[in-house]
Amino acid sequence: MLMGNCLLLFLWCLLDKSFVSPLHSSSQSRMGKEQYRNMLALRKHGMMGVHRVKRGWVWNQFFVLEEYMGSDPQYVGKLHSDLDKGDSIVKYTLSGEGVGSIFTIEPSTGDIHALRSLDREEKPYYTLRAQAVDVLTGRPLEPESEFIIKVQDINDNEPRFLEGPYSASIPEMSPVGSYVTQITATDADDPTYGNSARIVYSILHGQPYFSVDPKTGIIRVALPNMDREVKEMYQVVIQAKDMGGQLGGLAGITTINITLRDVNDNRPRFSKSIFHLRVLESSPVGSSVGRVKAHDLDSGKNAEVQYSIAPGDGRSMFDIYSNKNTHEGTVILKKRLDYETRKSYTFKVEASNAVLDHRFLHLGPFKDTATVKVTVLDVEEPPVFSRLSYRMETYENTPVGIIIGAVTAEDQDVGYSPVRYSVDWRKDSENHFDIDPVEGTLSVSEALDRERNTEHNVTVVATKVSKYGGLCFTQMHRYNMTSLDNQASLHP
Ligand SMILES: *[C@@H]1O[C@H](CO)[C@@H](O)[C@H](O)[C@H]1NC(C)=O
Ligand SMILES: *[C@@H]1O[C@H](CO)[C@@H](O)[C@H](O)[C@H]1NC(C)=O
Ligand SMILES: *[C@@H]1O[C@H](CO)[C@@H](O)[C@H](O)[C@H]1NC(C)=O
Ligand SMILES: [Ca+2]
Ligand SMILES: [Ca+2]
Ligand SMILES: [Ca+2]
Ligand SMILES: [Ca+2]
């Protein structure tokens, strides 16, 4: 610091901690609105008081207000050497940052002006050098002296959310006060001066579900029991305002998408209390009988439903398979059905959640039951012979037309249709027998010779006659009957 007989710079003195803080108590360094206004007033009236500090003049800083909009150049301050007695032999010169383009000096008076408006956020201060020279000799009267022109902040930047828009998620049913996320706005203005960069957060949209901490920007749950099954996504709009949130402050806003994650707070429910399924009696074991479905409002694993059949005869006849993708239960046939034996089955099925959340067990059992009624459908089946094979015996000299035995087949379907009998000539090349189509009685049609054949195989076809009148439609199925006529060999 220059002392004594040297170049003096008369300065704007601001009660601003940015340059007086080392010598000021902190209580004085906070500049209120009132002081700010006073300062502006001082500036308007040209150069004012010099702020005196203990160890000498505060001499090496000038201040210039940023974003100055006046038509005339802004007055910055005045250089003065105590060798300058007002007799016009001293000339002041300026060098350094912005000289000529931004700052000019009046050589005879030492008045410094700023030619254009400055932006503190672009460049907060300029370093310049001043000199007083003898007009006549051109020799310096003082050693060159360095000083700073500080650009004084005004609140011309709104807080900005540089990382927005944001998204966050929390489990549904989170307690009030649960942390959701933290958002931060930044303000380009001078944080060390006034309230231009003092941000206060508030919530514009998203109440009463969420709250924001005015100081920290931490977003929390504000409403209990938020249910994902009712509303899954919330768009919360947060405002950041400078000037401590006061009227006249500048504001920036951002949006946060808050998604509720699923928890298992719903049990599966059957869409109806009774499911009617129908199955053909001829269905093979392992085939699907039909499906049941219990709906679970949750999602993912929490919506997975496991089906089971309650103990009983339903369980001995049917299985149930739980499909992870469709969340359905497929009833599967475990044993062969027979319409004529049993025409329906009624049993209970249970749907339960695979993954349970103990916090919600108080809401009741996480399962549901329904009744399944399976109706067995009749299928037209061929007549059934009373035996798998028949054995008949006769003498070789039995006359043609004599009845040697009979077969019986019966329709077991509900219609109890009449049965007709015939001999299948294709099966047995030689045939010595006739069959009565209605009675099923076998008679000899050709003389038998035991020495040529002791045994004849006869294939008998039993045919079901359609009830529906037509002459042609018959359901048929072949059964064979073996006839052994070894008795024909009776030669005494
Ligand atoms: C927030 O949700 C809206 C509407 O669904 C969507 O258009 C936007 O992209 C989302 N923003 C983010 C950050 O996820
Ligand atoms: C009749 O059928 C039985 C069993 O298939 C067979 O063993 C036998 O040889 C057959 N007899 C005649 C005469 O074709
Ligand atoms: C007839 O039935 C018997 C006994 O079931 C069997 O062994 C035989 O192979 C059958 N014959 C024909 C031609 O179907
Ligand atoms: Ca500013
Ligand atoms: Ca600001
Ligand atoms: Ca849920
Ligand atoms: Ca049947």
C-alpha cells in the first residue's frame, strides 16, 4: 500500500464487506436494502465520502454498477495526486484491462468513466494502472500505481435448475417425511453480496402430496398412504426464488416426475365366485379343462398369483397350473373322465400371492377362493361288447343254419341306441358263419370240416344305429370275436 506523499485515489466507498470486511465487524458487513438505496443515491450525486479505515485510505478500489443503462458514460471515480495543486501541470494516464474500450480518464481532472455497461457475471473486476505525469516534461510524478475496478452486482440472474427436469421414485405408502430427492438451483449473481443469490424453494404444483424444504430443496412425502393403484405418477413443480424468496425476486422453476413404486398391498381377487368349465369326457389326461383368473391390482412380482385346488375329489381328478405371464390358473385333467360314471365335479380353488409383504398382512389374508364346477360332456362312443373275446364250440357236422352262440354289445351313451352286428369279411378270408344283425347270434353257414380246420377266427362288428333316422349314418367300431370250433372234430 502506498503511503504518504503519493498518488491518491479518491474512491467510491461502499459499505460492502467485499472490500471492508477485514476491518469491519460482520454485523456491519451485511448490507440491507436501506444501505443499498443510500449507496445508489450517493453514486448519483457524484463522488462522495471516502471511507476511512484505521490504517489509511481505502484507495485502491473503484466500483462500477453492472448493467448500467444510462445514456451518458457511468462515472467511476477520480484519480488525484497531492502534487496536483490545480495548476494544470499534472496529467493522468491509465493503462490495463479495458482502457480505451471500456474505461476512459479525463487527463486533466483524473475523472474515470465507463463507456459501456458491464456484466459482473461475465467479468467481476478489472485491473488497471494509473500514473500522474508532468505535462511539460512528460516525466512521471509518481510511481505507477495499480488498482481495481470492481463490477458491483445487481440481481439480474434468476436461479436456474441446471440438472432438471428431474425424476425420482419412492415406494407407495411411504410415511410422511420420507426423503424423495433433492434438487438444487444455482444463481449466477454474487453470493457474497446482498440477497441476489439467496434462494428459497417453494412448491407450485404437487401439494398436498409433497413438500420442499425452502433452504435445502429436499423433497419429502407430505401425505400418508399414497396408493400407486390409485395414482402412480406425480408431476411436481418447484420454484426457486432469489432475494430470499421475497417479492421482486427472480424465479426459476423445474419439474420433477415422482413415480410411486409398487408394494404388495393388494391381494388377488377372483373376478367371480364360481367358474363353470366344460370338458369332453374323451379329453386326454394332461389336457386343459379351462382357466380361472384372480386379479391383483399390484404389479410385477406382487401381482403373481399362485393357484391351488382345495383337498378333495377335485384334487384327485384335476391339477391347476399357475401361468406367470397371464396370471391365470389353468385347470388340467389328471385322470380319465367317464360321463356315464360322473357328470360333474365341484371343487374350490385358491389364489394367493407368492411374495408377501409383512407390513400389509394386517389388511387380511392375501388370498381368495372361488368354486369351480366342471361339467363333463358326453361323447358318442362305440358300443361295448360284453366280453373282449368269445369262445364257442360246435361239432363239425352241425347243419347249416344252426345257431352256435351269441355275442352282445351295448351302447353305453345316454341315447342307448340299438346295435347291429355283422361279420367283417376282410379280417378272416374264410368264413363259415353268419350273424344275425339284430340278435348277434352266430350260425353255421357252410359245412365244417375238422380235418381241414380245427379253429376259425371270426371278427364281429357291432354298429351303433343313429337315432336320427337316416339309413346311412352309423357310428362304428370294430371288436373281434374269436370262435374256436374244435368240437367239430368229434369223431368217436
Ligand atoms: C415426466 O413426465 C412427462 C409426462 O409423462 C413426460 O413427458 C416427461 O418426459 C417426464 N420427464 C422426465 C424427466 O422423466
Ligand atoms: C385265430 O387267432 C389266434 C389269435 O390271434 C391265432 O393264434 C390263431 O392262429 C388264429 N387261427 C386261425 C385259424 O386263423
Ligand atoms: C381279436 O381279439 C383278440 C383278443 O383280444 C386279439 O388277440 C386279436 O389280435 C384280435 N384280432 C384282430 C384281427 O383284431
Ligand atoms: Ca448480477
Ligand atoms: Ca439472482
Ligand atoms: Ca401396490
Ligand atoms: Ca359315453
